[in-house]
Amino acid sequence: MVDGDELWQRKKRRAFVINQLYQWHWITSGLCLIGMLLFAVTGITLNNSGKIEAKPTVVMREGQLPQALIADLKPEPGAAKAALSPGITGWLQREIGADTADRDTEWSDQEVYVALPRPGGDAWLSIQRDSGAVSYEVTDRGWIAYLNDLHKGRHAGKAWSWFLDVFAAAAIIFCVTGLLLLQLHSKRRPATWPVVGMGLVIPMLLAVLLIHS
């Protein structure tokens, strides 16, 4: 037989657990809210990308390296994909708005080529090694393509990659605490587990019956 003190301790532990579940659930829901909206919307745009027209805009810029900087292009690079010298990088940033800092390069006998992919578009830069002529092309596919690429983490950089990892961890905590809260209230809500089961069975049936390799 359970005495009153032990029963009180059980109720206290249960109240503590429930309080923690609610705390973590609402905190992670707040952290995930905007991210979930972004991923839900871009899930629709990615799934219907063939129906969404995109009109890329292409901007071409040209320039001429100063003679003093052309000398940096004469020697062969010390390592494969060696970055451009700080002098050239700074000049490109100031004069034509191209950020090539720490970017990998492709060196040939005639030119140095730098690929500059970005979310929602693309860019590349080429410098002639003998003359110093610079060609810089930027392609912008619009804000929908930008958000789609953020969804996929495409060319978005390390900071965005870290954000995706933190967001995924918060989303897992949000889902797990939500599941535990569903369990706590399931006795008063008979439809809880049938609804949760539908969330599992429906995509499973679609995958087995309608998705073909």
C-alpha cells in the first residue's frame, strides 16, 4: 500500500516532468516557428518548381587589373586551387564587387577562373593571366530560387549549415516533447493515437504503393 508521503512524491515528480515537457516544447516551438514556416513554404515551391516560372537576370561586368597586380598572376600557384593574392582580392571587391576571398581557383596557361556559386543564382570570374582583363558574370534567379536553395543548404556557407543543424536538433526536441505530451493527454482524447497513426501510415502507404523506382 502506498502511503501519503510516497504518493505526494510521485505527484511532485510527475508535475516536474510535465512542467519540463511544456517548457521545452514551447521554447523549441518558438525557436522553430519561422524555420518551420520557411521549410513548409519552400517544400511547396520545390515540389512545384516546374510550374513556377523563373526569369534569371544576368549582369556582366568587366575590368582591368593594374599592372602591379598582374605580376601576381605570372608565377604558377604554389598549391592546387590556390586563392588569389590579397591585393587582387581587395581590388576585385572594390572595383567590381566580386568577393573572391578564400575561394578556390582553377589555373590554366591563359586564365584564372573562380566559381562563385550562391543561393538563388550563380556567378563566375575570369582573369586573363597575360593582360589582366577581368570578366565577372552574376546570375540571379529570383527570391523563390533563393529560398529554395536555403532549404537545401545549397552554397549557403558554414553559418547557414550550423543553423540547419541547430534547427534540426530543436525540431527533434519539439516533436519528441509533443509526442510525450500527447501520451499524457491521450486518455482524455481517444482520437490521439489514431491521428498519430495516420501520420505514419499515410506516407508509408504512399511510399510503398505509389512511389516506383
